[in-house]
Amino acid sequence: MASAKIKKGDSVVVLSGKDKGKSGTVAKVMPKEGKVVVEGVNIAARHRKPTQQNPQGGIDRFEAPMSISKVAVADPKDGKPTRVRFEEKDGKKVRVAVKSGETIDG
């Protein structure tokens, strides 16, 4: 399996959809489904009926998964979206931002 270009903890920028231009940190990656969960982005709401566990009921807001193709890693230099490539440095495979050439921590 190829190495993932987006990993948990990465700073990403949303490229399309209702949250276009927003940025956040990746909370969860689901490679088999091709989805990511980004903190503070793609907030969904579920209206819950009162139950014995939750007698108040109400509206639950949560971060819904979004397609991994809708996000790009933020460049460490300026925070703008960039592609990622892999390079060999000191015998280790590291992720590098294509725009600036900076190494992406992670």
C-alpha cells in the first residue's frame, strides 16, 4: 500500500464545498472510505428525540467526514494549499510540500 499523503494531525485547507477556504486539523483519516474528518469543518446537525439516556433531546452538532479529495495539505510556509511529494532524506522517506519545498512534520 502506498503511503498516505494526508495524515492525522496535518493542517489542511478545504478546496470545495460549503466550507471552501476554511482550514483545520485532521482529526481522523478513513483511507478505505476515502474520507477525512477535519476539526471545525463540515459541521452536521442531527435532531434527537428525548430518550431515557438523553431526556432533554435537542440538536447534536458534529464534524462529519468529507471526501479526502476536497482537502489539501496546507503549506508550512504560508498556509495555502499545496500538493505533497515524497523524498528520501537521511535514509528516511519524508513528505515535502511541492510549492515551497518545506518538509511536512508528521
